[in-house]
Amino acid sequence: MLKERVRLEANTELMERIRDRLSKVFFSVNPLSNNFKNEFFFFCAEDAQFDDRCRGKSDLEIFVFLNEKYEEYKKNLKFTND
């Protein structure tokens, strides 16, 4: 249980660093309502591949991952709003 908590905290810290560094550029290309931006980043951080695809990677590699998650997130939003 402690290992899981440490993993979650590490992912949250990574997600916050990515959000601080890339959100302005990312959302200028991929529009999303302000109400959903933080939720989007938590959605990304919950992905099983988040750590492997983002930790120690270039901003470009992270941007590709975020784009993939963005398309998935938009589909989920559309599904919940239908």
C-alpha cells in the first residue's frame, strides 16, 4: 500500500511539472474549457503508461502522449454529454 501511495505521489508531481511547462502551448493547439483542464491532466496521469511515456522524456514525446490522451478524453466527454 505504501509503494502505491509513493507511486501516485510521484505521478502527481510529474503531472504537475508537465502541466506547468506545457499546458499553455498544449491548449493553444488543443482547445479545452478551463473547467476540464486540470481533470484532463489527472486523466493522463491515471494512464498505466503515463510514467513510462513521460518521465525523463522530451517535451515532444510528452506532447505526443498528451495528444493521444486528448483524443481519448474528448471521446469520453462526448460520451458523458450525450
